[in-house]
Amino acid sequence: MAHKFFPKEEFLLKGHAACPGCGAALVLRHVLKALGARTILVIPASCSSVIAGPFPKSSYSVPVLHIAFAASAAAASGIVEALDKLGEKTFNVVVWAGDGGTADIGIQALSGAAERGHDIIYICYDNEAYMNTGIQKSGLTPYKAWTTTTPRGNPSFKKDMPGIMVSHRIPYVATISPAYPNDIVSKIRKAAKIRGLKYIHAHIPCPPGWRFDSSLTVRIARLAVLSGVWILYEYENGVFRLTGPSRKLVDKSKRKPIGEYLKLQGRFRHLSERDVEELQKLVDERWEAIRKDIMGENA
Amino acid sequence: MKRMVLSGNYAAAYAVKAAKPHVVSAYPITPQTTVIEKISEFVEKGELDAKVIRVESEHSAMASVIGAAAVGARVYTATSSQGLLYMYEMCWWAAGARLPIVMGVVTRAIAPPWSIWTDHSDILTLRDSGWIIMFAASAQEVYDMTLQAYRIAEEQCVSLPVAVAWDAFVVSHTYEPVDILDDEEAKDFIRPREEKSLIDFEDPGSLGNLTYPDTYQEMRYDISRAMDNALSIIRDIDEEFGKKFGRKYGGLVEKYLCGDADYIIFLVGAAGGDARVATNILRRQGVKVGICRIRSIKPFPYKEIIDVCSRAKAIAVLDRSSVFGGKGPLAVNIRAALHESGINIPVLEVVGGLGGRDISVEDFLEIFRLVIKGKKGLIWWGLKGGE
């Protein structure tokens, strides 16, 4: 069913250098299918700088500006304004940045670009640590997750990056998951029609970084959504709406316990039962907050 | 041609207006601010059809003009001191990506301690980055050099970013008569940028792709060759500008009474004015002295330096920048030029004028006296309490 409205054309080419089971490759493939050939990618230092493959070839069949770690949103601002002045009318400028490039080193440039309102689709592909450099903790690493720089588990909480972007009063914020390609394509297409900075946050299971078998990427992505760890939603002009399977998960009894999601991943192997309970409690609190505060009387 | 009374910063803004960039992006820092204020005023009045991006940092200022230049736009930014250091990573990116960005740098001391006054330590941090570095000494020269910078940067055999520097306050905020080109004159000198755009949706390019050790070095060599090409381009464009508008500066260096000079001071920037006055005083006393003001720090004008030194008995080099644990950036290059050409004359290396400390006519007279005595080696000039 899903493939009915997906174009056949591929913009992420065969022979790209992503790891087997890479969630980022999966999402980028669908993002580019949704947007088509008139799309410019701006890619800061990240796995995707490498997935491109070495000069003189590129695994992306759209124009790409590779840029320094902190600079992607600013570089995209320049591209958008320049093309406008040069009279180019129909194109998408997409920042494709990792969690570190978005929530840590790149957050200042992103915040500036969002406040100025350039016509950019900014996508954070969030594999929840610095994976390209070897699994170091980022500002989007989950609480208690193992990384090479948090060998006993991450003591800090994951930043609510989409929430930060909502506070910038940008016209569109959404979350996506590689397990739900229809949802990816419809949100990206919606974003492309809206003027201003659109922020899309993708949950990206990473086999080597999260320590799971590369055949499990989609299953883990789906479990993250079904257990309510990763929530699919969108904010359109500040109005919140759950999407896809997340719509039915406000009722706790409909959500899977997070244990199944956690136990498939080596990065959570060290967790005690109490740790798992604590993480479950955090997920439940988040949903309670959604029910009460964000959904308001819609709940 | 129209004569106006402008500060160095306003002169830069008027040159940018004449160059008609598509995108101007900057972050405020003293003493650069009035450049960008003036440009914003031109844009808001409809006198310049450009997009001003009021970025949240200098890092983003450079990143955004990189993005804009990569898709074919003509761009401008300006900064100073801490701002230049903050955008430093992106400066290397601009040069490596071979983008013809023009940037104004109002030279200012680096903190701590805080200082807003002139000092060339900031601009000199760019010297290995692949930027062409030009240094002006008056508001008129800021205007002319900024316009010329676009021509140099966009020349196909160069394709490198150009920084145009001038001294904080002494030039940036000092008002002087400046001759401004008419629209027709400007159009004759500076044509629209010939786009070499990344954006071709039919045949998409990838700028900055990963390279392996088998390709990186050649790309660096290409930059080195482009720098060499810039030597003659800078000379030619100075000539062309001179023929068209009657103002010529001598290309890479401006020589003042160097022809028969026995003793020469080499320097950069606005201090050249006081040095000239000192030269005039000594010339009246029959002492053959001269001043060689370096206008192009990168590429470094070795040929011109050797030529100037070939008849000299002794020279001094003024480095108006911090020199820690080595020799000054100008001194080391001038010494290299002398060594390579077999000229063996005393070189007095003067480090001074830091953080805006004035170097007066009297100072230059004293430096000349030391040069005449054959003093050599490195001295910190005018230290309170002595060395």
C-alpha cells in the first residue's frame, strides 16, 4: 500500500556508504522521494558526509553543499536568500543534520535561522549519539543509555528539540520514524508547501551505535513508536496533532511496555529492573503531559 | 565621479553598493558596525537590491555567505577581531570551497584584555587560510580596494575569497574626501558575477565531498597556484583602475621615495601616513629614506620586496601584531625574501603600535635613526619601562 504514492525514482543511489540497516539512509531515501529532484541538501559533519562516498562521486543525486558542523542552518539561509535574489523560484533547501549537529553544536545557527524564518526544511536525523565518531554522548542521547563517553549510562536527559523549535513559533514542526514511510512522505510534502523554516525530527535506530542486529532497524523503530518512547506528531502553526499509530496511544493500556524496545538494544543492556521502571515512568509522564497540557480539551 | 566626505567604513559600504551583491550577511562588532548599518540603510531605501541577513554570529555570517556564493550569488560580509576569530573555521571553508567572497576586516586588537583599537593580529590569523589579504590605508583606498577585491576574487584563475582590511578608528571612523564612482563608471569596472553555481538540478554537483589522500593534496596545490595567479591579477586590476579613474596604488606594494633610498621602513596600513611625514622631514635633511607599504599580505609580494631592497643599505619592518616566540609575520617574510635573493643588509624588526597605541612621526624618525645606525634584531617599540 505504501508504495502506491511513492515515486519510483531513487535519489539515494546504490553503493552509498551507509552501514547495513542504517535508519538514516532509510529516512533520507523517503525524504528525497517526497521532494524530488529540485532539492538542495545541506549536510554538516555527520554520518551522511561519509554516506555520500568519496570525491569525485556522490551517492546523492541532488545538489549537495557539505558544510562545517555548526554551520548548516546558516549556510542554508544563504542559499535560500541567494536563490531568491537570483530569481530561482521552485526548489527545496533541506538541511540534513544529525542530533549533535542540531541539538548541540548547530543549535545556535538553527535558532537564528528559525527566528529569521528562512524557507528551509530542517531535518534532524537523530540516532541519539555522535555515531560517526564512534558513539559518544550527545544532547539527544536518552537518559541512562550507554555510549562510549557514558560507559555507566547517560546521567542527563534528552533535550526536547522539537519543543525548542515549537517555542520559536515556526509554522511547522513534526516528528517521523523510518517504520512509517507514509507518514514521512506526507509530512515532508506538507512541509514543502509551507513558507518559513520547517523542523522535522526523525528517530533513527543505529545498529552499530545502539548495539542491535542490522535486520532489526524497522522493528526497533516501530517498537519505539508503539511503546510511546518516540511520539509521532506535528505542530501546524502551533496546533498540536498526534499522527499515525501515536494517535491511539494516549490511553496507556494501548501502549506496549518499553521493556521490549529496550531489551533489543545493547546500549540498555546494563539497566536494572528499577532503571526500566524509571524510564517507563518518564514515558508515561510525557504522555500524561500531552494529554493534559498540549491536547487540552481535545484529549 | 562624485566627491563625498566619508569615513573608512562608509567608504566600504559605498563600494559594496556599487558592486551590487545579492546577499550581505553580518554580525555587529565594534568598530565594523557602521559598515553594515550603512549597507542596511541602502537596502531599506531601495538603493541596493540585496538581501541583508542579520545573522546570530560571525560563524553564521561566513556560513551564510558561503551558502549564497556557492549557488552563484555575489556576497559581502565584514567583521573585526573576536568576530573574525569566531568565524575562523568558516574562513578556511570559504577558501577551500573556492568561493569569491569579499569581506571587510576593520583590524582591532584581540582580547583579553579588552581593546577596541587597531592592531593587525586579527587579520593576520587568516594568512595560511587561502584568503587573499589586502590592506588599505585611507577611506579612498578602502573604497577602491573593496571594488577591486570583487574583480580579483571572481577572476576565474583566482576564485578565492578576498579580505580587505583597514585600521580601527584611524581609518574606519575618520572622515575624508572620497571620490565615488557613478553608476555607469562602476558598471564599466565591475560586471555581474559569472555564475559557477552548485545548483544544476540536471547535473547536480557536490561541493566539499569527502576526499581520500589521493586527491586532497592536489586541491590544496590548486589554491597555491591561484594565489600565484593573483599576484599579476592584483597588479593588472590596479593598473586598469588607474587608467579608468586616475587612482593607482602600485599594485601589491605602495612605494614612497624608495627609488634611491638607502633606508626603508616596511609596514602595513594607516601608520604609513605618519611614516611618510617622517620620510619628508629626513629627506629635507638630505637623508635618503623611503617607505614601502605592503598592500597585499597574501599573496606576499616577494618580487616587489626584493626589488625595493636591492639598493637599500638597511631596512626596518614594522609588525603591528603580537609576536610571541618567533618573528613577526611581515618580518619573517621579508627576511625570507632577502635571504632567497642573497641580499645581506641589516633588518630591524619592530613590534609595536599594539592595541591602538599611536606610532607617531617622532617614532618613525627614531626608527629611521636606529636603521641608519645599523641596528638589527627584534625590538618591542615604545615599551613603558623598557625591554
